[in-house]
Amino acid sequence: MKDKKIRRLIIVLFMIVAAIAGIWLWQSLNHRTSDKGLVLYGNVDIRQVDLAFNANERILQVLAEEGDRVEKGKLLATLETNRLLHEVARAKAQARSQREIVARLKAGSRPEEIRKARADMKAAEAEAKNAETNYQRMRSLAEEGSVTIKRRDDAEAAAASATARVQASREVLELALKGPRTEDIAAAKASLKAYEEELAVSQQRLEYASLYAPSDGVIQNRIMEPGDMASPLKPVFTIALTDPVWVRAYVSGPDLGKVKLGMTAGVRTDSFPGKTYKGWIGFLSPTAEFTPKSVETTELRTKLVYQIRIFVCNPQNELRLGMPATVTIPLDQIPGEAAPEQDRCKNP
């Protein structure tokens, strides 16, 4: 029984020593600090994008293969567009027809229409005058007993009807002179706006039938083929965005105060041991990556590490996703001497 306790104690002591050795080895391998530079170890990281059509239609052609380098704006795939073209044509016709209606209302009555309204009113006035004369004659004859009362009443009714037609003709002429109502023009314009918006939506759907590269990169996966049914939920390609490329590394708590955003760095890899890539610190994590227990000691706080991203110039596309990299950050840099980020990869 005593031998078992001794063996357990030896195992526990061995595990404690191994843990301490492991922590020391991790610190020595992952970051070394000197008065002039900080050395970190990490891996190359690249963003990946799943590209899908923003439409539901059958794929007509796929124009890129896996491994192809593509530039921003390059056409990668297209959808069948017969139905979409018909929708655009119909929307254009509706908008064009309504545009003509608006133009007609804004132009008002034509001179010919006004002249016709005046002629109709004059004809109505002549008929009314004739009907009134006939009525007066019938009334006189009725008083003498030469005509019946019915004929007199018929003449009176005809005169009244002719007078009403004169008033109606006068109103038609006034409407022709004033032209369309403001409310009618506004309603026609609103309808035109609706048709134009429908046309814009149809044209946007037609544009969605073409899939373009959102940025420079490399086709990593070709997922769908011609004949497949596309939708916004089905990626056609996976693209690895080669700009920017960065190295994801970690810096310890004591070394965190020595690095600042924008500081330049040199990056080396095992694949190209004689080459150093230009880089700069583009991200410092505001929180610790590994957090110890809530009860901390001064010694435990020194074990906190923070994620850091070093953006790297990669003109020859030599840096690959996951590639191990060594980062050297000179600590004797003068603040503000680094070039702007957009110019750093352009400068020799």
C-alpha cells in the first residue's frame, strides 16, 4: 500500500515538472524578445468567400476552374436569361406607355380640340335660339287656338333642352381651355414612377444573372455546374482572397506594450527560407485569447496571450493558407515613420 502511494506521488511530481517544462518550451518557441526585436511564430491566414447567385434560375455557363487566379470584377458564371429578358421588355413597354400618358396630360388640350369645343358651343347656341323662336310661335298659336296645347308644350321642352345643351357645350369649352386637372397629372406621374421602379427591379434581376469576382483571389472550389439550379443559398465557388494576407500569431502580456498598430515587420517561411516578406501590424486583440481561472495570481497574469495579425505583402502568391511563418518585429522603430497601409506593398 505504501509503495502505491509513493508511485502516485512520483507520477504527480513528474506531471508537474512536465507541465512547467512545456510552458517554458512554448514561450521559448513562440516568442523571443530582445532589446532590438520581438520574434513571433504563427500561421498564414487568408479569408475565404462563398460566392452564390442572388437569383433563382438555372446555371447557363461556368467560366472559371479550380486554381484559377481571378481579378476583381471578372465574370465567373451566368444564368439563363430568357425569362428575365421578357420581364425587362414588358416593364419597359409599360413605362413607355405611361410616359406618353403623362406627356399628353402635361401638354394639355390640342388647338384642334379647343376649336371643336367652340364650334359645338356655337351650334348649340344656334339650336337653342331656333328652339326658343319656335316655342314663342307655338305659344302664340296656342293662345289663338290654332295649335294644340301639346304642341306648345313640346316646343317648350325642346327649347329648354337646347338651352341645357348650350350650357354643356360651354362647360366642355372651359375644360378644354383649362386642360387636365393637377390631380390627374400627379396620379399619372405616380403610376409612371411605379412602372419605372418595376423596370429597375427587372433590370437588377437581369444583372444578378451574372456572377463576378468580388476581389482578387484564387478559385478554391468549383461547387456547381451548368444545368444546376442556382439560388442565394447555394454557393457556386469558394474563393480564397489573396489580398490581404496576414500571419496570425500571439504575443504575451509582458510583450504586448512593446508593439503598436502600424509597426513594420519581416515575415519568413520554411518554404522560402532565403526570402523575407514585408509586413505590418494591422490588428491587436483587445482581449486575451486564453483566460485563466477567475482567481488570478501575479504569475498567472503573465501567461495571458493576445492575438496579433501581421499583414503581409504577397505579390508572387507564395504564401498559402496555414503555412507556418516566423515574424520579426523591430522594436527600435520611430512612431509615424511607416508608409500608409495602401502604399506599403508598392514601395520597394
